[in-house]
Amino acid sequence: MIRFEEVSVTYDGAAEPTVRGIDFEVPEGELVLLAGPSGVGKSTVLGAVSGLVPHFTGGTLSGRVTVAGRDTRTHKPRELADVVGTVGQDPLSHFVTDTVEDELAYGMESLGLAPDVMRRRVEETLDLLGLSELRSRPLATLSGGQQQRVAVARALAARPEIIFGDEPTGNLDSRAGAEVLGFLRRSVDELGQTIVMVTHDPVAASYADRVLYLADGRIVDEMYKPTAEAVLDRMKDFDARGRTS
Ligand code: ADP
Ligand code: MG
């Protein structure tokens, strides 16, 4: 579904690449976590999947990124919009309508889906994310956790081949964060959704099939079904090494 082949990204004016030699594949129906400390290039890798890097950020990408068979070098972000959905850290700033239901429909309208398909998807998705009772609520009156559930629902409703999250639990307390992670996991188990998520929260690891650990712009470790403790240990390990070298 996603394939990185020896990908390096150098931002304009930077002395060296921000990420280099990134090589991995994500098959359909897998939830992959990109973990690692702040500033190692996690968002850069994610941006390369959506095409934001380098089309919007500038800089140079070498190697090849393919998303659902499309080379991001020749496909701009808008040409990937039907296969990639995004959940960010700050849902309120990305909402474009006023209510839960409208927001779910919005993503599909922009893809030009038929009205009856849209209506069915809205119902299914409200149901899957436990949002049915909130359907008419103004988005601004929801809690942070509820808003993030709407953001996940909006992405899911359009049934993109891939969803990616950049710190989707970054602004939530641990209970609301666990709830959102639980719903993302459910979409993988029940809909076969493919998800790539960036986080520096080790707790998220226990929801993932695989964790790719980044340090210094490279993937330095790959863990299958790791526990949160295992990822936390790894973080401490690399932090300690970073400080002593
Ligand atoms: P992470 O998500 O792991 O915190 P990022 O990919 O956001 O890391 O950033 C990695 C490095 O690349 C940082 O040093 C950051 O300043 C730099 N960087 C990120 N985005 C840009 C950009 N658009 N232009 C220039 N430098 C950038
Ligand atoms: Mg980031």
C-alpha cells in the first residue's frame, strides 16, 4: 500500500538530509507507528506519503515513494486526496463545517460521492465511532476527545486507502487518547483500514501491528507487536546514547 525505497529528504538550506535511506513497506490492513523523539523526521516521513513533502514544503526528495501504486514524485497532494486521509493533532483548526454530521459529509462531498452512498457512510461511521448521539452537536461544543473522534470519522467516512495520523492523541488526556487509539484500531480490525501514525507517545505502541523507530533521520529499529514498555525502553536507550555520544 505504501512503499519507501531509499528515501532521503533534504530541506532547502539544510546542510544535511533530515531523513535518509528510509526503506519500508506497509501492506494493506496494517497499523504502523513511526515513533521516536522530537525532531528526528517523523512528520517528514509522513509528509512524503501525502506528497506535502516536497511539493509544499520545498526541499529535495531522492529515492521513491509510492502510495496505492502512485509515485508521489509525479502526483501532487490533491492527486492523492482520494487515497489518503489525515488526522492531525488539532482537529478544531481543520474542521470546515459546524456540526458533526456535516463534517463527516464534507470529506465525501469534496470527492464527489453519490448522495445515497454518502448518507449510508455517514450512518455507518457515526455508529462505528459512537457518535450517533452527537450528530447534530456544534463541533465547537465538543470535548477534545470527541472532536478527535469526529476527525477520525471524517477521514474514515471517505474510505481512503490509507489514513495517517500526526500525533493524533497529542492534545488529549490519556483516557481520551486511549479511546481514539481504540477506534483507529477498530477501523483496522473491522474495515481493513491501513494506518500510519506518528507519535512520541509509547502507549500508542500497544495498538500497533508494527513500530518503526526513528533516530537521527533513519529507521534504527523495527518491532512487531511491541508492548508500550518495550518502546519506552527503546526511547530511553536511544536518548541515553544520544546524550553520551
Ligand atoms: P518530528 O516529526 O520527528 O518531530 P520533523 O520531521 O517535523 O520531525 O522535523 C525534522 C527536522 O526537519 C527538524 O529539524 C525540522 O526543523 C526540520 N523541518 C521540518 N519541516 C521543515 C520544513 N518545511 N522546512 C525546513 N525544515 C523543516
Ligand atoms: Mg512531528
